[in-house]
Amino acid sequence: MNFNDFNNPQVAALPGHLKQFIVDQHYEHYTPIDHAVWRYVMRQNYSYLKDVAYYPYIPGLTKAGLTIERIPDLQEMNDALAKIGWGAVTVDGFIPPAAFMEYQACRVLVIAADIRQSRHIEYTPAPDIIHESAGHAPIIADKDYHEYLSYFGSIGAKAMFSAQDFELYEAIRTLSILKEMPDADPEQIKKAEELLAYRQENMGEPSEMALLSRLHWWTVEYGLIGTLENPKIYGAGLLSSIGESASCMTAGVKKLWYTIDAVNYSYDITKTQPQLFVTPTFQNLIDVLEQFANTMAFRRGGAYGLGKAVESKNTCTVVYSSGLQVSGTVTEFKLDRDGQPCFIKITGPAALAVNNKQLKGHGKTYHRNGFSSPVGKLKNFGPIEDLDVAELESIGISINQNAVLNFESGITVKGKVKGILENEGKTSLITFADCTVTDHNDTILFDPSWGVYDMAVGQHVTSVFCGAADKEAFEEAVYKSKTATHHVEYDFKSKELHKLYKQVRDCRQKQGDYGFLGNVWLKLQKDHHDDWLCALEILELLEHEDIEPLLASDIRNFLQQKAKDQPELKKLIDDGFYLIAHPVEQKLVF
């Protein structure tokens, strides 16, 4: 189903530059084994998480449009999430952090379309539909939490990011894809792990996005709420991991209060977490986020913000105190004697906007060769952004007249005024013909032969943030990885196993003839002796229906022996036995 078919306001309102990441869910591609993996995880989750998850999780499953029996259909999720002002789209694995943040700000849940393999049933480093829908979606039903989530996205969407951030993202994406490939070369995985470790250790000074990703990890993904002695789980990474959701509650995992100090703790997606952070309330999450946001370039502006923009080497937006927004790649800026910006230079295409809407005639085609402008006050006149047309005329700035603007910084602008742009009572742009711009050393900053000079007006740089002000008009190509996720081509034997799983599934759902389960078991033993999940599902049916006791005994013995022979399966099988003895009362949940 195409995303345009979704009757969800949040999805419909997504800006065009985010839509490139959306892929069709292709629900028909999910195999009977995939549905069995989903069912096993969801039953385990409900059985265990009902006691350790933050209260809204269990009722939130229904509000998110989820069921135990089958993988969620995206349309059903969208219908459910629309009632709480959210939406959902499917994507191909990890998407870039900046785009992820924007989706979050738009109140759209990003869901990886794929599902983990049965061999990774406890945990996978790759994003999958279990993590995204069963982990994130249920907690979104809590108003305080989803307010935090969308607010985090709006802050993260303005964060400065670096080339190292992109390199780390690619390393994480590559490793997660390899680890979900059934036939991945162990040597390739080892090299990918080494590359990820190298890039994590050689990030240099972490960018704003890198630091924000830590706060996101320790809250949205791995957060606990309550007290240090008795915390509850709300982080999606824990809620979707039937292994770590249990191990994280042991004394071996240190519990720390969640404060701004969490930004100093890096993380490794391939390992269990050595410590977790506990927040007393969701309001505390917002308070900590505010504390960090106050250190960011979009809040600080000035020389600090411009410095971050130059370091970033990405498209950034400089906001003048008049409200004018200038988007492009900032390559240089000058400071006055007080250390305040007095001149800004953008190299390459630039665009001008107000209130995130591009000004007519001031797109990157018109400003294809860059943009530069002074910042500050005029000598003897102060800031000119507060002057209306009549007041500007009184100081010698009027249309079709020559004017000389002497700034306190020593920058001089001489030329013929061709236009004055006002916005909400502020003068924000003055256009000159035959214009010369010089600094206090008479260095030429703009020559008349270069064409028309558009001078931004503003006493201060109030904000600097990553990305264009009007992304749609700027046609900003959000970075997109060229590495695609791996889709399994099933051989004949695998397809035969799918059929066996489907027979068991049909039997459970139709509550019909159970007699043929013995034949399914014989086929499993003959051709698929490594399988344990289908055997567990057959045992569940036999014991719940109290039929074929000898067959049930054979299967239980087989599974017990497999747990001994393969220790990595022991907890999974034992947990399966527990669920058979203590069945989930689905009617209480869904």
C-alpha cells in the first residue's frame, strides 16, 4: 500500500523531502515464521512487561492498533494512531538522524518494514517492526510522553551535525544489515564491527546531533521511570528486547538518575547497556532537554552558532534579529572588537526566507553564487531594522537614491537603493545597485561588477541551525544511504518450513482438526530438526487442548534436549514452557 493511500493527517502533511524514505510495507511478504516470531515476542512481552513496564504500555498496545497474533498492518496502525494525533510510515532500516528527528517532530512514527529472524528473536541491532511498533508505539499513547517525543524531534531537527556523524550512521546501518543476513560472511561482520568501533572512537568533538542522540538513546530507547529501587521500563529498545528487558532489571546494571550528565555517556548498539537512567517523571525529560537546548547554536546564535555552522560544512540557516533567514553553506564570518559577528559569507547557492517561507525571487537559483552581508548597527543611528520607510528616508536611505551606510564595525555599504523589504514591522532586506562593500581596512567585500547587492538587515544573529529554512523551496536533498537492506530469497526447504508453520497457525486460529499436528511434527523432525519455535507452538496446542499426550511428551523431551545441547536457546525454550503453563489472556489486552 502506498503512503498516499493512508487516511492519516500526520502522514498526509509530511513535507516532500521526508517522503523519499517511505517504502511500501508489502504485508504479503511476511512469512508464517515472521508471524510466529512476532507472536512469541508479544506473548513474552505481555507476560513479563505487565509487571515491569510503565503502566501506559499494556493499554497502549490496543491504542496503537497492535495484536498478539499477527504483525501489524500499517493502515490499521495509522487508523489507531490518528486518534492520538500521530501517524506511522514504513522505511528501509535505519534512516539518517536528522530525517528521523524531523519525522518525530511531525508526530510520525518511523517503522522499519522488516522483522528480525528467529535466530535474533531476543534482540537485533537492526531496526525492525517489533522494535518500532511494539516498542515505541504503545508508550506514545501517553500524552506527556508523546509531547516529549515530538518536542525532542523539533529540537533535534535543528541540531548541527558533522561529516563524522554521517560516517558513523553508515557504519551502524551497514553492520545492522549484515547481522540480519542469514548467509552473511563472518569476516565481513568482523570488519564492519571493527569499522564501527573505529568510527565511534574517532568522532572528535561530538556534534550537537551526536550529543542529542545520547539523550535520545538513554530516554526514548533505553529509559526507565520511577525510582532507582523500583523503576519501570518505557524505552522502546528495552520493551522490544525480551532478553534485555529482563537482564536490565538485575543489580548488575547500574541505575542512575537522569540528568544532563547523561549526555556524557556514549553507547554501543551491539551490546547490552552497562547502566541505565531513571527519570522520576516525563516532565523531567523535557527539563533536561531544555537545559541541553539552551547550549545549542539555534538558541545561542552569534559567533558561537556561526562557528558551529562553519564546522558543519552543511547547509545551515542564519537568522537575523529582523527575522530574515539566510540559508546556505557558511564559510566565513568576521567579528567586531566586541567579538560579535559583523559580516557573514555564504559560498554556493543561498536562499532568503522569513518564517520558514522563501522570499519570492530570492531562491538558490537567484543567489546561486552565494550571499554576504554585514551584521550590526549603523554609526550614530543604531539598529535600522526597527525603522520604517519614513524613518529610513530621514537618515538618507530611500528608494532610487544613493546611500552610504557606515556600520559601527567599520564596514561600509555604498550604492543606489533599489528596494526595501519589511516584515512584521521590521526592515529585513535592502537591495542596492552599483554597490561597493568594504571593511575597516578598505578590503573589497562586494564589487559593483558582481551585480545587485541584497543586504540583510539585523543588529544580531539570533539563531543558527542546520538545514534550510524552507526545505521544500530549497529542494534540500536530505542525505540518504545507498546501502539497501537485505531481503532473503527463500529456497525450497525454507518454503516447506513456512507451510508447516502456516498449518499450525491455521489450526490455532480455526480451532479445528488437531489430528494432523503429528504429521507436521514428523516433517519437522525429518527435514527441519534445527527448528524449535514451530515445535513449541505445536506443544502449546496439544497441551491446551489436552490431546495426544504421547506426542506432547515427545515434543517436550525434544525441546528440553535442544535446550541442553544449545545453551543459547535455553531461555527461549524455558520461557516458551512458562507461557504454555501460564497462557496470556489475550482478551484482557486486545
